[in-house]
Amino acid sequence: MPATPHSSGLGIDFGTSHTVAVIRRPDGRVEPLLFDSSPLLPSAVFAPPDGRPQAGRDALDWARVEPSRFEPNPKRRVDDGTVLLGERELAVAELFAAVLDRVREEYVKVTGYTPVNVTLTYPAAWGPARRAVLLDAARRAGLGEPALVPEPVAAATYFVHQLHHEVPVGSAVVVHDFGGGTFDASVVRRTASGFEVLAVGGLDDLGGVDVDEAIIGHLRSRIGAPEVWERLLRPESPVDRRHRRTFLEDIRRAKERLSRHSTADLFLPLLDQDVHLTRGELESLTGPMLARAVAVVLRVIGESGVTRADVAGVFLVGGSSRMPLVATMLHRELGIAPTAIDQIDQIVAHGALLATPAPVAFTPPPPVSAPPYTPPIPVSAPPVSAPPVSAPPVSGPPVSPAHPPQPPVYPSGGNGPVFGSEPGKATYPTHLEPATMAAIELSWKDALPPAPVKGKRNWQAVVSTLLSLAVVAAIMVYAFSKTGGGGLPDFLGGGDSGSGGPSMGKPTSTYDRASQTQERVEIAVIDGKPFVVGSDDFNSIRVWDASTGDEKATLKEESIGVKELAVINRENDDPLIAYNMTAVGIKVWNPVTGDVDVLTDYGFGSGKLMAGGVLDGKPALLNLSGSGKNSVTVTIINPANGKRLGEWTNKDIYADDASVGVIDGEPVIALAGNDKTDNYRVILARLSDGKVLRVIEPKIGQEKDSDPRSGRVAVTGGNPPAVLTANGVKEIERWNAATGEPIGDAFTGIPTTVDMIRAVQWGERWLVMSVDDFDDLALVWDPLTGEVVKRFSLDDLDGDIGLQAAGIGVVGAKLVLSIAVLTESKVHTWVISP
């Protein structure tokens, strides 16, 4: 094995609920270290009667049998000196070491070497005594003498050097760290050599677990049956303990799902009862809790001595900061839109690497065959005090992002008009699905773990993922629709309304992608042939041949997160892939030539929705951004040069979804969302200038309890043209786009919730694809008759579970359907000829 270059490194964020580690490869690549296929290692520790303590998911499993030997949050015990687990009295440093040793073990498995250039982060409020406990634990775990960096310094370093935010020397960053167990707020000022902590404050009794407890208390008061709740919350038997663990996991998943839907379903195992939790209920519960956090932020800013003008940004850190209400309340109080990224849990660990440059020279250690473990050493913790916050200066200036710019490898995408077999004719609509929310409307990411290291089969990772899905199968489907001309195949025309209809059968091709989490699936046209475009949570955009499954190209965005994506297919030219970058704007990539250009610097980093469209007969890029509670701005851009073709604002709706179509020869856009009265509405407007043509008031799911982020809409042509609406429910209503009158009864083929609606024209017939990611079901049906003409269910594919994303398009005379599934990280594609 070749020697490890000096540029390698390991950054560790030792958290209250979870620990995250990021490794820097010898070639400069930075990637998360995976534990049981997830970047989140539970910080829990279990002490068996003898032998080394166990950390992570193993500890959680053992806790079901002997809970007295379990410590869920060792970091909270830093001041206790020793902790009694069962009959064993263990030093707090030994509990810390069990977690850090698990990190070291995984590092060795991945790299083959003991870790060097290790950086550990710690809360800025920790004084020398607490930091001494952390260093003692690192030595016990075989990590040597790691560098220590305050957590907010690591976060601010990431904010500047990875996200490229402008923070001049002397300006400050407010770091809002809302984790699983605690809340911390810090103000850090940039200096010539790094960052210094000016002020810090926090709440030890506020974290994600406290939100979970509030939900449990609310459900308990609603449902009653105190004796059953006692068994569920204080289990004594192995069966009850298993029920409790399943219930707590269900609570967490429901909390995350409520950022996208108006209600979340939970099952109370001992009560054998389904219950519903609404988004309004969650915000009522968490509002007072989050107000305490905002008060701490305001106090810390005051104590720091900086003015509001000195604050260059507010950075959200910690998994619980994903709650949309967090950013909304901060924005309201500070007047600054907070910044957050999708990989929010990895910020501090990654920032630790950036804050501690690798040494100039390094002699690699020998490869390791078995990870050593230092036996427990009885210690008594020194008395702890909490001195004023004065973070030690970071040694050396922060380094540049660990990922140097690289020439892209070509992929290709498809969102926008798909040109049919008739020369010179393009048919739209193009459907838009919600992206990650705007800067003050952030979404939870489903906690699906990233893929194992490429080239290695990790069956334990697959098993772990399947078990988690057995608890809550909630994988969000994001996608845009395609349209085009073509002929109608003879076999379309059987099947009943509902979940019936002919199965899609064996896929034409199957693509094994690199990441388990698929964010988008789109259909593109290259040289007249269909290709599939997929983007994942590792900021990669990939393209492969729809007919063969062969990969054509990949674009990797190293510097910052891809927030939204759209593909513009052009009739006589290469397709263009536009993607929205936080704090950068919109970039556009030609997948054939490989050119990547900055399309705009308009500050569209917080754009909600993007899609390809057409205006004045020419391809256009549409960017939708929120400019208020019930306001949306539509910007139309020339994708070739970035020139604005038009822009208008509608102040009567906060658009959660949109669909572009052509009605009576005129391009239109349907905006779906909540109006000023918090009722679900759909506004049909002229695309060119935003003139409202009509307002549709859906009968289903339009009450004030509706989730303002769960609306779905699609526009079809035909006779009559139709608008299809849904809002967090399983019924899809159909409306005459010309008159606003309903068309027949609601379509009820989706069993649970409608997560996506797309419309395409195939020959003379319009088809709609509707997806229910909870039940792993996709239906293709006639919007005028409600007849299901094609049905896709993961039950039809052996062993596949977890529908993640779907795409539909028409290329020439062929209908293309592509569906990403979790199992084996597959994307199945059907290319159907007439």
C-alpha cells in the first residue's frame, strides 16, 4: 500500500447525540466517514459487564436488553468525573474514548492507516478542564494529540472557505448551533489569521430530543390511556423496550416529514392506533422553545460588542436547525436571512479540517491490521469551571476548500421542453417540484445514509437501511416534468381507475448510481436519443443512456451545495443543465462540451424552484423565488447568456409548486400554494407578464391547516386543457383550465399522499404521472377519464424498496419513465416505443 501523503486528515465533531467525522483524502477530496452506512454515529455508549464499552448503534441495540448499562449522551456528563453504568464505574473520558475509538476504527478500515493530522472540535464555552477530558479521551482512543478547534470557529471557517461568503477582516458571523441535545449561539470575528470567539451562550435543555419530548407530551395529552403510555415511555420488558425505540424513531421521522406535508402519520404500538400530527401543532409546540433560542442569539450579539452592520452572516449548524421555523424566527428578529446547507450535520467536522492546515511534511505511519484499544485508566476528573469564552487562535490561516476545481466530466439533464418527432415543434408544459426551501424556508432531509465507499459492497449498510425503512418509509420525491410529441402506443388503453392498470413490466435498463440518495431524476435529449439525468446529495449530477444504462458523464460540484436543478432541452443544440448554488447564483453546464459557466449572479442562491420553459418560441430558464410570506417572483432567463427575458411578482400566493404549459397558443404558468388567508389556491397566470387569468380554489385540502409546502399542480393541453391539483392528500382534482370548472370526480388512485404530478403529451394523448413515495407507487393515467394506463410498484421488482425520485418524458416517439429506488442504489428506466 502506498504511503499516506501529508495532506490527509481527520476532522471530528463530537456531538451530544451524534458524532460526525470527515476525512481528507491524499488527493485533497473530502468525504464523510460512514458508520453503518450513515454519516451520523450515535454518541451513545453501552458498558458490558466486562470488556471495552460499545458505542454507536451497537450501544443502542444492547440498551434494549440492559438499559442500566447505557448512557445516551456522554457529552452531557463531562463535569461528572465518573459515571455508573450497571455495576461499572467508568471515567467520563472512557465514555468519550469509546465513541472516538469507533471513529478511529472506521478510519482505519477506509484508509488502512492510523489517523494523523486529527482535529477535534469542542464547544466554545468549554474551559481547560473540560478540554482536558476530551484530550484524555483522544489519547485513550489512539488519536494521539489532536488539534482542538472551537465548534463555531470550525463552522465560520466552512462558511467562508467552503461556501465562499464574504466576511471581511473585522466582520463577524453568528453561528446558530441547534443540535440533538443542546443549543449554542456564538459570535465569531474574522481576524487576519482565522477567527476568534467574541461571545457565546447556550441552553443545555434545548435540542432535538427536547422537541421530540414535546411531541410525545402533546400526543399523550390528546390520547390518554396513562397506563399504556407508562409502558411505552418507561418499558421494563424487552418487548416494550423495542416498542419504545420504534416509537421514538417514528417521532423523529414524523418531525422531519412535517416540514413538507401538512400532517404526519404515527403508529402507537402498544395502543395499536394510528395518530396524526399536523404542522400547525408542531409549530405551536416548538414556537416558545425556539423563542428562547432567539433570545440567546440576541443576547450573545449584544455581549459581543458588534453592531448589526458588522454581522456578515447567520449560519445555521446542527441537525435541528433544519426546522423551517428556526430560520423564519431568526430572519424576523435579525433582518438577515440565515444560511443553511443540506449536509448541515457535516459542517463542523469539515470546517475543522479547513481550520487546521496539514503540515508541510509528514512521515506516514505503517499500515494497521487491527485497531488497538487503550484499556480503561481510572481517573478522577479535575474540578470544572466555565471561564469566559476566549477561543485559542487557530494555528495558521484557514486553508482553501479541500476540493480544488476540476474540469467537469460530462453528464446530461432533462427538464424543459422535449422536442417530438414533428420537426420544429416543441410541446410544453414543464413541471416544477419543490427544491430545498429558500434561505428562511428550509426543509428536513430524509435521514437516508449516503452510499458506502465506491467499489466496496457493504451489506451491513443495506440491511441497516432496510430496517430503518421498515419503521418509516418516507423518501421524498423531487422532480420536474418533460413534454414532447410522438405517437400513442396501442397497448395504452386498459386498466381501471385506482391502483389497478397494467404493470410497467421489466425495465429497459437499470443504472447503479454511486449515491444511495437520489434528489432528482430528469429526462434529457442528446443527439435525438433519451438520456436520464440524476442529482444526488453529494452535489453530483450524472447522466446515463436510458436504453443501455451506460453512464455518459458526471459533473461534481466540489465547492458548494447544488440547491435546485433544471434541464433545458434545445431542438437543434446541446441540452443545458442549470443548477442553483447557495450564495453563488445559477450556473449552467453544457453536458456535451463540458463547459460550465456562471449564468447569473443575481443572488438566486435561495431560489425555490427552477425549470426549463419557452417564451416567444425560444427556450428559457424559469427561476421562482420567495419574496415574502405570500409572494413569489418569477424570473425568466436566457439559458445561453444569462440575460433576463422578463420578471414579475405575484403577491397573493407563496408558490410551493408550479407547472408551465401552453393554453390556446399562449404560455402559462400555474402557481400552487397558500394565499394570504393560508388557504390552498392555484393561480393560473400568463407567463410573459404574470397577468392572472384565473384563480382555482381546490375543494380538497384547501383548509387553513394545509401545509403551505405540500401543494402539487400540473397543466395539460388537450381538449379541454386541464389543471390538476393536490395538497398533501391522496385525491387529485381536475379543472378545466379555460373555465376553472371541475372535470368529473377527483382521481383517487394514489393510496396515501400525492408527492408529485407530471404531465406529458404522447402523440395526440396527454398522460399524467403521479407518485406516492410512501407506498412506493407511481401511476400513469389519463387526466380526462381518470383511466390508469400504466402502474409501477416496487413490489413488482424483487427485493426493491424505497422509491426516491421519478421522471417522465417523451423523446421522439418514445415514452421514457425513470424511477430511482433505494435498494442497491438503482435507477430503473423504461423506454416504450409505439
